[in-house]
Amino acid sequence: MNSRLALLVSVLAGAISAATPNFAMMGFATTEGTTTGGAGGKVVTPTTYAELKQYAEDKTTPYVIRITKEFNTGVAVKVDGMGNIVTSGGTASTYGNILRLGSNKTLVGIGSEAFFNRIGIIIQSQSNIIIRNIRFTMKNVPIARTDENKIIGWVDGAAKTLTDPDCIGIQADDETIPEASRITRHIWIDHCEFFNEDPSVMTDVDRYDGLVDGKNNSSNITISWCYFHDHHKASLFGKGNSDDFDRKITYSHNYFKNILSRLPLIRFGKVHMLNNYMITSENGTNTRINSDVYIEGNHYEASKKPVFGKTSENGAATLVDNKWVACDRVPQIILAAGQAPGAEALSASEEVLGGKFEPSTFYSYKADPVADVPTLVKTYSGVGKINTDEFISGVSASPSVAAVFTASTNNGRILVEALAGSRVQFLTAQGKLLQTLIVGTGAGRSAVLPSGLYVVRAGEAVAKVALP
């Protein structure tokens, strides 16, 4: 790359950095140790579901697992509107399945094509896991209606009843290991998308379970910049009133849209709700038994009960700089301050007690102004919003001939010089594959591309190229 082009790449990269928020890990995932996922391990790109399971379910080996496509079981089935398997009529679907994710793993979507379609993730007594930039749904997964709506999966060539249809389930109750080892720690879920069906269409609240649920001794978790939409029950931590652990969870800059409840529901532990945007819900953030939730800089809109508790269970919350728009019932302290025009007070049994914990005693952070939250979160939450360039160079293209090549620009095209027969890939800066070609007589060129920053890969060689 010539010096002028290198300078242009540097300037463009600086402009991109200045225009976007800081997406670095923050919150409770950074405390009491840290969360590194598969850093330092082999970078792999599975092409089949079997390969994906091989890497993801290894109990301890560090892997950075690049997800570049949709994964589903590929075993066709038809279901009716309630998830029953039918032989005629119905909706075309596939059997579901579960990945039991091991410790020291990074699952990262490249570009915007990574999709776990009716493939749920269970994190069971494992630690140090990062999941970024992947879409998840259980929409139309077949379920066993007589067995608590468990997934019907396809395992070893046969249908099998599995577990709850969560997109991600975090737990620590594996009775096959000593009780002292039943701990799940250090999880970062970032820039993912979770959805099922519009609750006005799928009116059965139990057709699916939660989108991201946790229970038992699970802690040091951050869920950030994710897009949750079209579902009944978004997220909970704590399966019941006996599930007593001092969990520490951060929800930061998430977008909750058209979800009716559990934004989130919390039992026990400490939770920091920072700069989330919630619009169109019935029951929002629910502080339940002995929970302490710090609710800061969030925008609640078109919600019947944006924040509520259960006084008989000592649910507590601290409310700082939140915005309430078209909300029906709010805590008395908010109503008394005149911060929620047109709202009424919660019933006495649903009030929240005053919280005691402050997240700043555990980690450093800076809250964004609540007025900026709707635009900021809508713009940057979900998949395709982060640069996954760092995961491109660690993977070899195959087959390939070129070990070294040159790339330049001309009239909206990227020109590549390499040995004849080399396989060359053109990608966006975020890692989305645009074009693949085989070099003929020593040179090749991309299709006409708009101005921007691109990655060109030939074999193990990688170059960043800016089209002016």
C-alpha cells in the first residue's frame, strides 16, 4: 500500500472511531477478575453444525469461533402455530438444538450474517465467555406441549426433547459436579439480536421462554448494546424465591422494543441498568425478592409499569436521571417529582424500596445523557455495528496460492496483483464478504464499490484498502 493510501486509511479509521461510541467491555463482566473469552486460543471458522459443536462444546480449550453464516439443524419439520409437530399444513421449520458452551470461548459474528436459528445456547457451570454480533431466534421451533414446552431437537439422527426454548440460558446447577464447582462467572453478551414473534400475534406467553435468562450462582455478567424485540418475556435472573445468590449483572445500552415483560425481572443480587431504551411494554423492570437495582439514565416509553417491585419481597431500586414518556404507572418518588406527566402511582404492593448499592463502587463508567439514549441505542445496538476486522487476519483462505500480494485502487475498483490461481476475497471493514475471485494472469479486480474502507485477503495475507 503506498504512503498516500496508508494515510487515507488512517484518516478514515480515525473518523470512524470518532463517530461511534466506545464499545469496549464494561460493567460487572470486568470485575473480580476479567472476561477474555477465547483470547490467545486458535481462531476457527466452522462451516458445519458438527464443527461448531466440536469447538463450542469443548469444556476448557480457548477458541475464537468466527460465525459467518446461519446455523440451524437442517432437519425439516412442520409446526402449527403453537409449536406442535404436524404432518400436513403448518409452517415449514427445522428441529431445534442446543449448544452447551464451554469455558474460554469467544463466539463472534463476522459482518451481519451470523445467525443461530432455533439453536439455543446453554452456559452451565462455565466461565470466561464472550458472545458478540450474532442474531438469535427460536421462532417456529417445535416444542413438547406436554413437557413444559421443551424444545424438540434433532440429536444423533432422532427427535429428542431437550430443554427450555431460551435463546441463551445461563445456569449453575449441574448435579454431576461438586456443588462448590457449580459456578458460572464472567460472561459478556454484546451487540447481539434476540427475537421470536410479535406478542400481539403469538398471544401464548409460554410458547417461548426468555430471550436471555440466568439462575443459580451466575454472576459478573454484562449484557450490552443488544437488540431485544417481538417477544413476551425478555430476560430474568433468579428462577424463584429460593434462588438466593448475590448476582452482579450489568445491562448497558440495550434496545428493548415490543416486549411485554421482564425488562428485566431480577431476584436477589445487584443489577446496574444503564442507558437502556425500552419502548412498548406492559411490565418493565421488575425488582423482586431482595434485589437491589441501580436504574440510571434509561428511557422508558409507552409502558404500563416501567419500573415496579413487590414490597412483600423487599425489591429495591435507586432511580437516577431516567426519562418517562407515556407511561401509565410509576413509583411514587417519580410521580412526586413530576417526572412522569400523566402517570399514576403504582399500587402500594408494587412499590419499590430504596436501593443501597452503587455500581461506581465496583467499576468505573460514564453514563450518557438520557436525552441521547433513544438515538444512540437505536443507531448502535444489534448486529453489524462493530468492527470485527481483528478476527479476519487470523484465518487463512483456502485454497490459496498467494502468500504476498499488492492492492491498489482505480475508478471505484480494488486492483490485486498475486500469483495466478490465488483466491482473493473482498470484505467490508466489518468483515462482510462481498466478492471472491480467482486471479487469472497475475491480476484481478473487484466489482465497482462505493467509497469506504475495505479488507482484501489472499491466503494469509491481508490488506486494508480505502476507496476514495
